[in-house]
Amino acid sequence: MKEFLTQRIKRGLVRRFNNLKIASVARDVARKETTPSGAPVVFFKASTGIDDLSWNSGFHLLVSWAFRLQGIPVAYFACNAGMSKCVLGTNRDNPQKEMPCKSCVMQSKALYKNVETFERSNVRMSSVNWFDLQRDPELVSHISSLSIPELMEFEYQNLPLGSLCLPGLRWVWRIHHLEDDENTRYLLREYILSAWNVAQKFTKFLDETNPRAVVVFNGQFFPEATARYIAQKRGLRVITHEVGLQPATAYFTEGEATAYPIHIPDEFELSESQNTKLDAYLAKRFQGDFTMAGVKFWADMKGLDEAFLQKAAGFKQIVPIFTNVIFDTSQPHANTVFEDMFDWLDMALEVIKENRDTLFVIRAHPDELRVRKSSRETVEGWVASRGVDKEANVVFVGPREVLSSYELIQKTKFVMVYNSTIGLEASIMGAAVLCAGKARFTQYPTVFFPQTMDEVRSKMKEFLVAETIEVPADFKRNARRFLYYQLYRTSLPFGDFLEPSVRTTQTKLKTFTLDELVRSESIQVITSGVLKDGDFLLNEK
């Protein structure tokens, strides 16, 4: 308890100091902001933090500052208690609990120091529009008695509000399969009402600003998903952003950031130096020395122990099955062949029971039990409900266990994944990979990816009885090319301007000059991407 209070006090002090630093830089930006020209770029803020500076808030702020310093007008569209319930503010244990709007708005206003409010400024000047909440009585009446299935498919005035709200609701509930109970209905109704308010206010804002482009956080939570939908219906370019694959990096794209669209020229081949760079990264990765969005999952990775090896010796072959977090924002993209990951696991279990000579190792993703983000619909729960732990040819590896997946891959007949990144890495290691969900890397031939449930089942059975599995040479080549692009072309570095805060999932400003910010390669890449239809890729040096 004492340690918790100490950390909380430290976080509060660091946040306060960081906000003072932000205010100081914002004053300099306002003083040095050149006369803007052309239509503004809209920066939408609703789901990138509550009472601290998240990494995506940091990217949002730095890029918008750099635009203003280059004479590009910026129009901020920010929440001022504009949603009755929001994704980050929802309390899962008490959905009716009041939103933390006061601290959230206070933090947002710290970010926009010295920016004129929209009503008092010229539309072409940089400004911030604070949207508030107005409930639509007619919409309230429409949805008051609807069930969860009806709310999920609900449309209002040609706007698919139900589907726009689903990813955020699943993320908040930490589940995929929603129960039709009052808490879930209440929260989805409030999300729908709030999304409609965002749609109304944002439509009016776009009418008044007539921007050249819109920049939003990844586009999956309902405020950003609604803004993206509205803007694209008008023919506007929408750029989404997420944390990059490298520490302190951002990923910007005109596509959906959580789907990670990348265009790799057919003729691109890794040079000797590029291969060396990628191999050095993989060597660290295979030892567990890496972070994702400020989180280090494998701090104490260990090899396969003697007990496992003795058990495995009693079987003809080993097949690992790597799972994902069911509520993750990658899952709406992944669910193209199966309804969801558990549907795939149910299919796999049928085949597992038919192949007693094979040891199947089902591995839960470590993110299932991440602090403040633990899943409520887990692979461990699926294992228990299906009695999988009673199957003699199954080993279940829980999310807390630090067994080396890479050592496991080296001993396998083939690897099964839904859409986990380890499928890409296994392909690089030369393993045959059977993928069941659309993944970032399946946009290129990197793994075996059947397009129907029957074909996935058939391919699994085929691999189990095959003497050898012929893996196309292009799989490894494309996997290396894709990972290289992710690491060194799409991951835009912001480490000169941002560093981890007390909680590593949050960030704080470093000391830098405004000239350094504007001249940075990442800013130049993003500026070109937004204004000149660039590809948001770092140049090769």
C-alpha cells in the first residue's frame, strides 16, 4: 500500500512538471507560429488518455506543433465532457459510475495552452473546438428497449452506430462474446448515444473548417471510428496513428493503423547490412529482450525444462498453438475466416482429439493478464470449460509462464497461430506456419493462410500426417522483408522528444528546440504523408 501511494504521488508530481513543460513549449509554439495558409488539418482527440500524456497523445501534440510551426493551420477537435460514457473512462465494475471528465478535460486543456478556442478565432488559424454533450431524445427512445444483438447492428440515419461502437465495448469489457445483460445494454446504449453526438458535432465542425485532412488515434474506439467514418464519407483523407514496433516510435498511415497496411515494392531485397541489422534485432527478440508500447513481456524468458522434454519424447511430433488476446483491437481485422479466435480453437480441439500421437502445446498470450488490462475471456478459461487440460496430448502454457516460444518452435512439426506476430517470426525461423486469422503479415505470402474453415481444418490434418512440409522459399523472404519494413521504415522515431514516464505506458517531454522538432525526419515524413500523399516511410540511409 505504501509503495502504491509513493508511486501515485510520484506520478502526480511528474505529470504536473510535464504539463508545465508542455505549457512552456506551447507558448513558444504560439509565439513562433508562422502565418498559416491553406485549409487546416484536423487533429481529433478523445481516446488517447485521461489524466496523463500517453504515447499517442505525445505523437498528436508534437506533430500538430510542427505543423503550426511550418505554417500549416491546425484545427483541434477535443472532448469537453462530450460523451456520457467514453472508452477510457468506463469503470468495468461499475458502468454507471461518473466519468472522470474533470481530470480528463483539465489534462486536454494543458495540452492546448495558448490555442484560441474555435468560436473566437478565424477558421484558417490554429484553434481548438471543445465539443460537449447533447443527448438526442429521439435516439434515446429508439434504442431504449433493444437487445444486445439488435444494438450491435443498429443504424441511425445511415450511420452504423452499433458496429462503430463494438470494438471499444469489447475492449472495455475485455471480452469478445457480449452477454445480453443490463450492464452491457446500458453501456452500449450510452456509447451509441455518445457516438451520435460526436457525429453531429464533428459534421458541423467539418462544415465550418473544410479541412484538407483529418488525423485520429487508431480509429477503433467509437469516437475516432465515428469521426473517421464521417470524414471518409465526405471524401476527406483520414490518417490514423498508433505506437510503432520500436520503442518511442509512431506508426502513421492513411489505412487502418491496427491493420498495419504496408506497401513493399516487389523489387525490394534486403542488402547485407540490412540483413545484419535485422538479425541483430531478432537475436535480442529471441532472448525476450524487447518491449511493445512500453511493456516488457519476457523479462525472464527460460528454455524448455526437463519435465517438458521428457513428456514430449513420448510423442511423434510437437505442434504449438499460439493465441491472441480476444478483445484486442487487431481482432476485428483478424476475424475473416472464423467468427473469432475461440471458434478456431474449438475446431483445433476436434483435430487434437483425433491425433493422440502429437503433443499440442497451447500457449496463452502474456497480455491476457497485463496489469490494468487483464482479459475477462481467456484461453485459460476456454481450456477449463472444454476440459482441454484433461487431454493427455495437450500442454497448456499460461500467460504467466515464461517458457521460450522460440525454443519451442525449433522442435515443432509446424506452428499454428491465429494472427499473432510470432507467426511472422516462426516463418523467419524457417518453420511451416498455419495461420487462421488475417494478420498484419498475411498481406504478403509469409505463411499458409487457407481462406475457409474447412480448408484450415484440412490443412491442419494434412500437415499432421505429412512426412515433410514443403515451405515456399518466398515465405521466409517476405517475412524478413515485412519485418524489416515494420521496424526500420514504418516506425517513426520520436525518442529525441519523448521518453517513458513513471509508468512506461505513458510518456513525458524531453528538452528540445522547436527547430530540432521541425527538422526531424519523422516530422518531415508525416508532413509529406499528410500534405503530399506520401507513404509515411522513413528514407533508407
